[in-house]
Amino acid sequence: MSDNCLFCKIVRGEIPVDKLYEDDEILVFRDIAPQAPVHFLVIPKKHVNSPATLAAEDEQLMGRIMRIGCEIAKQEGIDQFRAVLNNGEQAGQTVFHLHVHILGGRNMSWPPG
């Protein structure tokens, strides 16, 4: 984990969040600035800077992140949703710890803004 990373601080329990799921590898919590009626983040507890820095050893973890995101979406009452991964500042990544946004509960437009 990184000492100054916001999401690592959340994983360590230093910053409270509205948790939806937690296990040894993954944490799921509601976004503090939701962009849809349902908006939560799925993160690995292991610090990975961005999607582009995933290693071959992280393939199974990434699969679990997606599967758990789908399960929590269903639990939250949405069967149609958008899953978003941002990679880098130009793509909108503001916290440099891998995370998947799951958004649903409203119609989504394309392309996004």
C-alpha cells in the first residue's frame, strides 16, 4: 500500500466510507460524489496505480473485481449499468489507485462528456 494514496487510506480504515462489500482482496464502497442514482467503486486492496500498470499476476484479481462489481450491482437493484476504468489524467483518473466505477439507475448517453 501507498502511504499517501487516498484509497489505501480507505483500505487501512483511516477514512470512513459506506462499504458495500469487503474481503481479503477487494473493497466496494459508494462514491462520495455520485454521478448516477447508483454509483459505487470496486478497488483492489493491493495498491495498483492504474489499469495500465496491472501485471500478469493481477489478471485473476481483475476478473474478481469485475465479477464482484456485477454481483453488487445486482444487489443494489440494477441489472444494466456502466463500468468505467480511467487511465491517466486525460482520461479523468483523479485517484491513482486502480478502481472501477459502477454506475446505473438512469439512462447513460454515448459518448460520455
